[in-house]
Amino acid sequence: MSELRWNPLRQEWVIIATHRMNRVLHPPRDYCPLCPTLPGGFETEIPRPYFEVAVFENRYPSLHLVPPEPDVAGTELSPVAPAGGVCEVVVYTPEHEGSLATLSRDRVIQLIHVWQDRYLEISSREGIRYILIFENRGPEVGVTLSHPHGQIYAFPFIPPVPALELASARAHREKTGRCLFCDLLAEELADGRRIIMESAGWVAFVPFAARYSYEVHLYSRRCLAALTELHDGEVEELAAMLQEMVACYDGLFDAPFPYLMILHQAPVQGGDGEERGHLHFKFYSPVRDRNKLKFLAGCEQGAGTFINDAAPEKKAAELRASLEKVRRGQDSHDNR
């Protein structure tokens, strides 16, 4: 069963996908479905003994290229629709262990090119309105497979989070004639206290109104709408920033750090004048301090108002200190 059901109270679609209850959950190392298929070994999702970056359709998709008809009949108030769309898995490396931080720089650049390719190809398909590229890392955020990988969801609608951001950006542009994201970035750069790292093309910072303790946003300096608009130098800088961001997280408590990495870019197949937004990444984590997790409880779930236990300025300082520790370690290794 897989279908879209409309929530009239929240004005949003909910995906009902009951078959996902049966997906693989933390299999033994020798039966990882994202590793290469070795001669005489367990047959994985990738039927070859070596690969660089692999992309394939999710075996347990929430959205389907050819969606089944809904199981239930909707009403005028609560309609249903087929769960059309795309769900793909992007496997970063044949190595079972590791992370974005431990890949070679060339591999991460290659991964970004894969993201660009998939955005272009999926954008050309009829009925697709928004493409979300993301990575879930760590059992604390519900990851079922530990092999380094991410996912791509292509929706037949613009989901609530990017829709709200795009509406806010459109209102700001109508009022000021400027990009909301560019103005926010200018404020962060002028303040400086929440900046973690920056390059010629990118800036990483803890946002002024961060909802999570270690929330980080990564903005392109140029007002770009999608990954496909990056030039080669910006791709190389992005690869370096993503790797340092994950290494910075892992260096906080000297352990793999759980996070969600979300890429926001322009909707597809939009009309003239539609707000296209500003290319940016967001990192969220349930970690609020060493050995402490944040749970979404009554205020967050019931009211939708987040409570952050820590000042963004303090957490940004912690992340900068972790980044310096990581860079010192790299310098020591390079000088050996």
C-alpha cells in the first residue's frame, strides 16, 4: 500500500507507505545490501564487485515511478492521490565503513556531480515538482543501514518545509526586491559570532534562530537556485566544506555524530515568476550536548514551537573549536 492522503488541518500531503515496515534493519556486516556483490558472496543491490558512486531505485520506495491506485476512497475534505514520484538511493563508496569526511576529495566532487546529474534527469520527468537530496546518518535519526549513503526523493508537490521557505522568500522579494537568503547571509557575516567556516563561494554558520543545538546552514555566496548552476571551483569548495563539516561534527565528542543533511534548491517545472529560492544545505542533529539527545516533545510536536537549550553563539564557538582541532590534526598528518 502506498498513497497520498491530504491533511486539511495542516494543508499538506501525508505519504502512507505500509510496505516500508518490512525494510532491512541493521543487517550483519556480511549481508549489507549496499556493499558490492563479490564473487560467490551475498547478492547485494549493486551487482558488481566494484563501483565508485552507485545510484538505484529504492527497494522500499515511498513514492513510485508507476504508483498503485490508492487503497481507500477519499472525500472532498480529505482526498487521496497516487503516490507518484521517485525514490533513489545514492551509495557514496564501496567501502562499508566511513563517512563523507573520510572519502577522498575527488570522490566527494564526483558525488556532487552525481547529484547534479540526478537533479537534471529527474527534473525532466513529467509530474515532478520538487527534488530533495538528503543524507540520514546514525541510528539516533532512524538510519537502518550504516553504509555511507544518501537518498533522493522527487515529489509531485512542493513539500511543506521548502514551500514555506519559498513563500517567505517570495514575500521578502516583493517587499524589498532582494533575496531573503542573501540578506540573512549578509546579517550572519556582519555579526560573525555564529560563522563556523567560509570560503570564496560558501559560508557555514549556526543560524540566529537555530531550532537544534548543533544546527548548521551552508549557503552559497552567489545567489544560485540549484546545484547545476555551480562552476567547477564552487563544486570543489563545496566538497571541501561538506567534508570539513562532517569532520567537525565527529570531532566534537570524538565519535561519529548523527545528523540529517538536507539540500534545498529550486522547484522544478515552475512557471514564470515562481520563487526559485537560494541553494543551501542544512544540517540537523538530535544531539544537544555530550551524551544528551533532543526529543521533540509537547511544545515542539503539539505547538510547532521549538525550544533550543543552548545559545547558537555558544554552539558555533564549540564547532569552530572542533574544526580547529580537526585542521591541526590534518596538518600534523600532512607534515609527517
